[in-house]
Amino acid sequence: MSYTIALNFEDGVTRFIGCKVGETVLDAAYRQKVNLPMDCSDGVCGTCKGHCEQGAFDMGDEYLEEALSDEEAAGGMVLTCQMVPSSDCVVQVPVASSLCKTAVGEVQGSIAAVERLSEDSIELAIDLDEGSELAFLPGQYVNITVPGAGAHRSYSFSSLPGETRASFLIRHIPGGVMSRYLTERAAVGERLTLAGPLGSFYLREVTRPVLMLAGGTGLAPFLAMLEQLARQREEGKGSDQPIHLIYGVNQDDHLVKVDALEAFTEQLPGFTYATVVVDEASDHPRKGYVTHHMDAGVMHDGDVDVYLCGPPPMVDAVLKHFDAEGIVPQSFHYEKFTPNAAGEAA
């Protein structure tokens, strides 16, 4: 038996390692050639200090308070040289991955399908090579190399971790490098390279109500998150906390994957969603922006975890709304996506 430990480095790289029962995270990392910061390995220096975002573990009592204070331990700080997991864990490592002699992983796959879902969105499905392991935290993204272009673009998974087929929602940008490739040249069976996972936008353990805010193809990471929650529910590990998603688009025909959202209402008893259309000429029952539909009921007096993914204007509008209304969620995680060299969409 072993546990999966996600090591999140400060440069956005995530590396997954296996940790044996009774093994420390530091020893497990070194065994798998990830050199986490360390000077003493005895709980004395504090060099290996990190933060455990989720998961169960034992720290024992064989470390000095100078290395890790009681206050730090109560806040989730850990010494990886003393941390012995008793479940899967997510650990923040406060250094760049390159300093730990690790880097972004790469996997190969073949195009399984390219489907134009709407005027502004494309769904890309990739069958990963047999034996390829692509672990990620729901909400994270990868860089996909555009064949023949000498460039890559960044996209969030809309599929579950560990599946042999990875899927992505991609915003169609006329003239965009990836958009041109997918609409003009891409063929089933063509080879693609994926590098990752990357990003600090991912689903944390659900311990209180959750509000998800999606703009356009920013819906993608939420589909992965909801898939994960549905799987946990099937395994008897799910949360009963209410989860509400507000999904905003510019025009009626930009709404995609609504059938998937409807299916989640059956799989997740606490899940509800609302769609919003900006276009004033729309007959949609909810018009405007997502901020127009964030009533007190979904904010739970601030006792809520908020996840937001969308274009920069939407992210900025939500931040301004929270500030104007004096709203301070228990936690707030957001991801902006922009049509530039770093990525055409979420």
C-alpha cells in the first residue's frame, strides 16, 4: 500500500510521488529523485518546511520547536523529514521545482476527436499512450504543443485525473495558433505532446459550501472538479456541502456542456447551477454578468470557498464586486486565461 503525494512547487509545477506506509515525504521524494530542501533530516533545522493543504499525516514529536512551532503546526505547516502520511496529501513546497532537480513531466497521446461545440468553443479529446501516467489535481492545466508551429498553448483538463482519455474545452480564436490548427489541420490519430500538470488552481477538500464561477471555456476545470466529486460520492467519500456554479457566456449559443451540468445535479445531491448570458437581446431568463446573480444565499455569509475561472475582465469584476460588497470568503481561488502566447483559453 502507498499514498499519492502531490508536491506543488512555487513555480507552478506539480510532481506526484508515491509514499510507502511509514515512510516520510522527504525519504519518498528522494527515493523518486526529487530533492526536496533539506539540511539535517532530523527535524532540527526547518529547511524542509512546507504546508500540507489536505490529507492526513503524523508528525510525531521528534522535532525542535525552533524548526516548527506549535502555531505553525496548527496552521498546517509540516517538516517533510518528519511527515508520515496516512492518506493522499497535497503539500506546498516553497521553492522552485528546478532547485529540487525536477521539472515538468511530459506525456504523449493521439487526437481522438475534435468537436466544434459552438462558435467560440472546441472540445479536444486526446487518447494518452498506453502506460502513460498523467496525474493532476482537478482544476490544473497542461501545455499542449501545437504541431508544426513551434509553440504551445495552456488548457485546463475537463476530464478526470488518471483517465486514458484527456479532454479540454478550447476557446476558438480566429487566427489563433491552436484554433487554426484544430479547425484546419488536426486529424484523428495525430500525435500531441502534453507537459504538466501546472497551476495552483485546483479543488481543495470540500468542508464548507462551494461557489464556482465560470466564464466561457473557463467551465473546463469545473467539469473536472465536479467529475472528481461525483467519483468520491460513488466511493462513499463525498461531501454533503452545497455546491453552486454560475456559468456566464456572451451569447446564447456559447453555452456548452449544459447537459453535463444537468447530469451532475443527479450525481451530486447538493449541486445546483445557473447559466447567465450577457447579450441584452437574449431571451435567456438570466441576463447580465455572474456578479448580478451572486445573491446572499450562495455566499453563506462568507462561509464559502469560491473558485473562479474566466477571462481577465470577469475575474477583475468579481474581485471588485467582493471588495464593494465587503465580501470575504473563507477561501478564494481564481485563474485568469488570456488569448496570448501563454495560452488561448483555460
